[in-house]
Amino acid sequence: MIGLLRRLIGGGAPQIRAAHPREAAAIAKLHGRSFHRGWSDEEVESLLVDRSVLAHSLRFGGVFTGFVLSRCAADEAEILSIVVDRRYQGRGFARQLLNLHLGRLAALGIKALFLEVDENNAPAIRLYRAAGFREVARRPNYYPLPGGRTAAALVLRRDIA
Ligand SMILES: CC(C)(COP(=O)(O)OP(=O)(O)OC[C@H]1O[C@@H](n2cnc3c(N)ncnc32)[C@H](O)[C@@H]1OP(=O)(O)O)[C@@H](O)C(=O)NCCC(=O)NCCS
């Protein structure tokens, strides 16, 4: 009820925090709505308790609205996923989530960041390019799609000074 009231009056600024393992089910649900191969609640929970994984969640008006997850190895990291609930997209939430996340990765000593993205995913590619990521490779037939089709992945990289 409080969440509904907050949404009705606009919700204020989004809150971004380190994700907690109790958010695993919400993350798995949001991820599953966006990707053909989803993650189980258990898979997400094991990521959230993994010390090499950095995770942030975004709430708007108290409602769970998005997340970003990265895995670190030495001074490099890979962004595993970033998702904003469809109903809240286009408001700059992913940009804010990614900016904060990149700042935390930099503070942990990460020097280079990588990710893979479907080459047809225009919103994500725009988000990443604006955040300074550049294409370093292309992997054909990387993502399985419904109906036996596939899509290529772009590998993007961003160095953190
Ligand atoms: C990618 C995603 C996280 C962007 O979330 P968002 O909160 O809508 O993004 P923002 O509002 O912060 O916008 C970020 C940029 O993406 C652009 N963008 C957002 N929606 C877009 C759309 N439908 N088409 C084209 N560009 C779009 C914005 O214009 C903005 O670019 P700009 O700063 O140059 O204007 C969201 O679309 C999503 O969750 N998609 C499904 C999951 C996914 O594909 N994740 C990435 C996979 S690696």
C-alpha cells in the first residue's frame, strides 16, 4: 500500500544500494522477463553471496525496479547483467545504476570492464556507449533465440582510469 501511494505521487529519486541475498527472487524474476535463458532464484542467490560479485539494486518509491551484477577477477570485471523493469525504462535509471556501479568497481581497484550484449539490443548498446564502452569483438551465433534462430554478441570494453 505504501509502495503504491509512493508510486502515485511520483516516487522521488531512485535509491540504489548493494543488493541483498533476500532480493534474489526479485532479481531472477526481472531477469527472466528480459532474457530467453533465465536464472533460477538459487543461481542468483549464489551470485549474491559470492565475494567476487558486486551487485546493486534500484528501488523507486520503495518498489524493486532494477539491478546490475558484475563479477570481478584480479583487476578486471565483467558486467553479467543490468535490467530495469519495463514500466520504468527511459527515465535514466539504468544510467544512474551503471554510474554508481562503475564508481564502486573503480574503488575496488578494477581497471578494465567487459560485457557481452546482443548486437540487436539498441537500448543497451546506447546505454553502454554513452558510459564509454567500445566494441572489441563480435561473436556470431552467440545467443540462442526462440525458433532456433541466433543473434551475435558484441564484446564491449571500458577502461577505468
Ligand atoms: C538496457 C536497459 C537496462 C536500459 O534501461 P533504462 O532505464 O531504460 O535506460 P536509461 O533510461 O538510463 O537510458 C539509457 C540510454 O538508453 C537509451 N534507451 C533507453 N530505452 C531505449 C529504447 N527503447 N530505444 C533506444 N534507446 C533507448 C536512452 O535514450 C539512453 O541513452 P541516451 O542517454 O543517449 O539518451 C533496459 O532497456 C532493459 O532493462 N532492457 C532489458 C534487459 C537488457 O537488455 N539488459 C542489457 C543486457 S546486457
